[in-house]
Amino acid sequence: MKPFLIGPLSVALAIGTALTAPVTRADPASVPPALQSARRHMLDAAVNSLTFHNMEQMFDTRRVDNAGPRWDIPADPHPLRFTYTHAGKTHEAEAGLERTFTNALVIVKHGKMVAEIYRNKTDATTHFISFSMAKSFTSLLVGLAVADGHIKSIEDPITRYVPELMGSAYEGVTIRQALLMQSGADYEERYDFDHPGLASAAFEESLVQNRVRFASFGKVLTRAYPPGSHFNYSTVETCVLGWVLERATRRSIAEFMSEKLWKPAGMESYGFWILDGAPPNGREFNGAGFNAVARDYARLGLIMLHNGRGQRAQIIPENWVKESTNPRQTTSIAPGVNLGYRYQWWTIPGSDTYLALGLQGQFIYVDPSTDTVVVKLSYFPPGDQDVDGEALDFLRAAADWNP
């Protein structure tokens, strides 16, 4: 089936439809042209080593506050004395930092931080964009909402919480199916925003101009496959789950995340979400817009590694962590692709390793077999597919490394 909404007329109709719902109308204030231009070019290779850790300069944001005793990770630093092999060639780890466009690297083994490296005007206080690692964080919040009874079951239909999606591809879709990226909604995920289509329209109208709430585009999607039958990666899918969270918890995503995850975990810094509009109408871009310091991303990885437990208490229900990353029930992505998918987490078939993965090289790599978490925050050139494979080879070697 051809991707939905590929022509200018149908894109305009989609935008018009998304604008009609009072609950998702954007603030009428316009975004200055210079700021719009900066947002359009934030992924560009010439500037992304800087834009990826300066999102608060380009977007309205909402903070995820931290509080209470900090979770201290003991430091036991070592030089990066390991090699990795990619495409038949072996490289030193230090050379790999530049080869794979690294801004920050944190490696935690057996509970100790054995490497912490910052580059390109960053340091331990720098907040880095997660991009689609935010999808994995959204999954954690869904698990917390289920544990608290805000969501009765992930077998519930999405429209139980967001009736505005009746009549769209999401009618008859369960929360579980959306977690698995199996709604059947007809959406083509792509990041070349000059290409006419719904993805470029959603980016331009929601994130650049703030005219439309991003999740509103879920209302105009048609169905390509029966729910539960086909994997199709979609940021809209995760933003629809964010809409469910807001309705179920009756709080903003930032508020719920602060109360149930960030504060109990003892994070050392606040986090923040970029918004798809000015407050109070703008909502968290929960499919890709979270920002945090590298050490706090490592703490999220450690919570997962420890089956949901933080330094002092259980944070995420253990059964949710295991169900979210179960390698034996992973979804096959496509022939020839060496990753699987579970509840908004990527899995590595044949192992217990899993990862949160974001656009242009953002990683939280969790390897239970070596008791390792690796955080790598990068600035890949747009569209460079080979560097993804090299970065994964680097991460595997980092997990296997014995300092």
C-alpha cells in the first residue's frame, strides 16, 4: 500500500483536519522566522554537534524536576584500551569516538563508571537530546501508569482514553499493539523533511511553526494493515501513547515523569521535554523530545539493568522491565535487519542485550551478560546508514571490555 498523504493537497487536508479539534489547537502566536529556520536545520551535519545539546535555545520546554538524595555512581576511570571491528577492519576505541561522531560517552560496569568522556564543548552538566530514546522512556511511563491503576490494562483500546481517535486508524487498536508499533496505521517514518508527506507536514506544522499538536496527526491516519499484524515504526504511534498517558494520569507527561521516575531515582539533574507549542497549550513531544545529562541516561540504563530497581528502591515494576525487553518475544523488524523490537525498546536477537535508540546516534545500551550500561550521545550526519552499524560494533566491544 502506498504511503498515506504524499501530495500537497492531501497534506493540506491533513493539517486542516488536525487544526479543527479544539483540544489540540495551537497557540495562535507565531514563531519568529529566524527560530523557524534554526529548527528546520537542527539535524544538519554542519551544526548538529552543537544543536543536539542546545535544544532549550530553540524550543519551549517543560522541566522534569529532580529532588532528594542523589544516586551516586562510583567512578573508577580507565583509558579506553579496547578495539572494535567493523566491515573487516579493526579500530582503536579512541579513534572510534571521532569515527562515530561522539559528543559524550559513559560506560558503567559492575556499578562503577569506568569511562566518562565529553567532547565538542560539552561536560557533565550538558543536557543532550534523546531523540527516539524518548520512546523507551514513554514505555517506562506506561508501565508506571499501569502499576498505579491509571491505565487498567494494556489490552485496553486506545480510544478508551482518547475518544478523539474514533474513526481513525487507531480505532480498535490496543495500547499493547501501539507499544509494539503494530497499530496498522499507514504512516511513513522519514527525516528528510524536504520530501512532501505527512512526516514533513507534522514536523513543519507542529515542531517548526507550533500550529498543531503533533499527536493530532494520529486522527488523520488511515489503516494499512489489521492491528497487531505488521510492524511499522512511527513517532506518531508513541505520541498517541503520550496522549493516552496524559488522559489516564490527568497530568502532563513531565509532571508524571518527575513524580514517578525522576525524583524517586535520585537523578542528579533535571530533565526537560521540548514542546510542540508555547505553554500552556504546547505538549511534550514524547516521541523524540526528551533531554538529560549523560549520567542520568546512564542511571536509566542501570534501572533497566537491575530489573527496575534504583539505588534505594524499586522504581519500575520488575515484570514491566522484563516484558518490555523480552528477547524471546521480540518483533521481527524486516529481513536482514539485526535488531528486534519489543515495548518501545530495541532488542538484539540471540542475546539478552537491548537498547534505547535515537536518531543520529543516541544510545543507551544495556548488556546484562556483562553487567554493563553504555551511553553514547552522537551527531551522526543525516542519512549515513553505515555509521549506525559501526556504532553498534563499538558498543558491543565496549560492553565486552574488561578494564
